[in-house]
Amino acid sequence: MCTTKRSKWNVMISIGMLIVVLPNLYQKFSGHQLSDFWSLSIMFTGITLEITGLIKMMQVRKRISGH
């Protein structure tokens, strides 16, 4: 049960990391330029997912070590 919760947050962190690099990959492979607003908005979303996943993972670890 604990492994499932941890892996859920690991997936969230991984998706966040992918979203952070997504604007750069899009610009490199498509040849189109994203505006700074959209690029930063997408990166901010990814960073938010990463931070949320890390916080939740720390909460799960704290709960497990408390038992």
C-alpha cells in the first residue's frame, strides 16, 4: 500500500519534470516559437507539480516512519 502511494507521487514528479522541458522540446522540433508567457506558464505548471509531488511524498514518508 505504501509503495503505491509513493509511486503515485513519483509519477507526478516525473510528469512535472517533463512539462518543464516541454516548451524547449516543442520549439526545437517544431520550429515554432512560443511566447514567453506561454513558455513560463507551462514551466510554472511543471514546477508546481514537482513541488506538490515532493511535499506529498515527504508527508507519506513521515506518516510511515511515525507508525
